[in-house]
Amino acid sequence: MTPTPNTSPVRIRWGWFVTCIVLGLAAITIGVFAIPAAGRWDYFAGVLANIGTTLLLVGVVLLLERRIIDTAVRVVRTASQQTNEAIRTQIRDLEDRLATEWQSATAANVAEKKARTTRLTEEFTTRIVDETKRDE
């Protein structure tokens, strides 16, 4: 199973982006006029502190989010590759057993070989299903 690449690029919704900036600036401007003139410097200091805190948190969250997602993708990909390789090994083993079984086939024992092939295939399928249920 090969991973399917994401063909759709991430699309930035510039309308929402600009709207959020305009609304944020409008809220800051309204706040300036809502307080007395003596407290405006304190207001601006608070706004700058909040902007700085927001930028810091956004930066940390974006960096951590990327690392968390990359780690999760790597873990899932590794587990998937290991599972796929284990199944491929088991399938190769079954193919080898069936090929060995059919090498000694004659016209007289074809029915017996078919029955043995069916039994080997059913045992293989049962073992795979049981392993899958046990891993869940």
C-alpha cells in the first residue's frame, strides 16, 4: 500500500485573514477611546504585552504542532511499513509452501493437492485474522 500524496495545497483564506486584522485593530482603537486620557499609556502597554504574548504563543504552538504531527506521521508510517513487511513475508512463505506442494503433483493426486492447498490457504487466512484481532 503506497501513501497517496496530498494533491490539494493548503489554501489561505485571505478574506478571513484581513478581516481578523481589521477587526483586531478596530477593537484596539475603540479601546483607546473607551478609557480616560490619563490611562492611555497603560492601555497601550497592555495591548503591546497582549500582542507579544499572542505572537509568542502562536509561534510556539505552530512549531510544536508541526513537530507533533511529523512525529505522529512518522510513527504511523513506520508501523504500517513493519506490518506490510510482516504480511509480505508471511505471503511469501505461503507461496513457497504451495509451490513446494505442487511440485510433486501428478494427474492422480490433483484432487489431494487442491484439498491441501485449500487447507493451507484457510490456515493462513485464519492465522492472519487472529493476529489482527489480537493486535486490536
